[in-house]
Amino acid sequence: MIPYNQTVGTTDLRFDRHGIIFIVSGPSGTGKSTLVDAMLARHPDLTLSISYTTRAPRPGEEQGREYQFVPRPDFEVRRDRGEFAEWAEVHDALYGTARASLDEAVGLGLDMLLDIDVQGARQLKATYADAAVAVMVLPPSWEELARRLTERRTETPEVIERRLARAREEAAALNAYDYGIINGERTQAIATLDAIVCAERARVARMRA
């Protein structure tokens, strides 16, 4: 298949392995999107999974790029059909990841990258135990997180308070994850996530017989 190549002399060796589902999650405002974008730039063979959501697009977001924006009834029909590998309700909006695309990627040896919340991460870790690698991104402090959320100028003070309260709840789920990254210095955080991706791709346990 694709992923990990090692050249020795004139021989190109390829390890044939199952695909990996890289899950990046954590509180809003911790810089997950920045880390995800950096991984996509560094690893062109990583595919970003586009989640479905019932929330309205934010300024600058486009249909099919950040999310598949759908009406709530449409989402609920897909959910009831079992089309989502995971789904959750966050801040009064529904979010879900299509099951078919993940199943196909794992079988073909392709790697997917997901930016999802803690509820979704737990579901995927349970469903794709051997294929899923979960990484939680946390802020250097709660004060810094409050500052970041305020500077975005996209939410009211009441909404920011709700996000901060939820952030503490999400941080309590750290033990359910494989890795944790404190995103205080962006370059270091990117390097850490890059090392995780490279190491997981090289694990012998993922190689096919």
C-alpha cells in the first residue's frame, strides 16, 4: 500500500499496513485547527475527514471544506440510518463523522485526520480500537484560553464562559487519550504532533502479515 517508505540502495521497500485514524480534539480555542493544517501540509498523504454539522457556517467557512453543513432533520435521518461512526451534540449543534469513509480508508491502508470533540473521540476509540490514535490538545493555562477565546471576537461573554466550563470538563477526559499536547508554543506543538504521526506510522504492530 502507501504510507511508509524506506530506500536501501536501489531497492524501494514498502510496509503494507492498515490505515490509521488520527483524532485531534480538545477544548475550543486550543489551536487544534492550526495543528491539523500543519499536519496536512507536512503529510500530503493524510486525508482530512470532513464532519457533518447542523450549526451555521462561521465567517470564511465554506460548505465541504470545514464541514458538511446540513439541516438538523437531514442529520437526524443520517444518524438514525447508522451512517455516522460517531456523533455528538455540542453547544446545541449536532456533529458527526461518516462511517463509510473511515472504513474504506482503514481497509486501503490510508490515513485519516479528524478534528472532533471528546465525545466523538471516545466513540471512535471504542469502534476502531486498533486503528484510532487519539491526541488531546490543551492550552498552557485556563487564563490563556480565556484570552484566546475573547480575542476571536466571535462569541458573547456568556458563550465564552460556557466554553471555558466545558473545556475543564473535556480536560478531565485526558486519560482516555493516547497522547496529550500542551499548545503553548506553536512550533513545538506542531513538532510534537508530527512526531506522533511518524511514530504511529512506523509501528510494527500495524503491519499486515
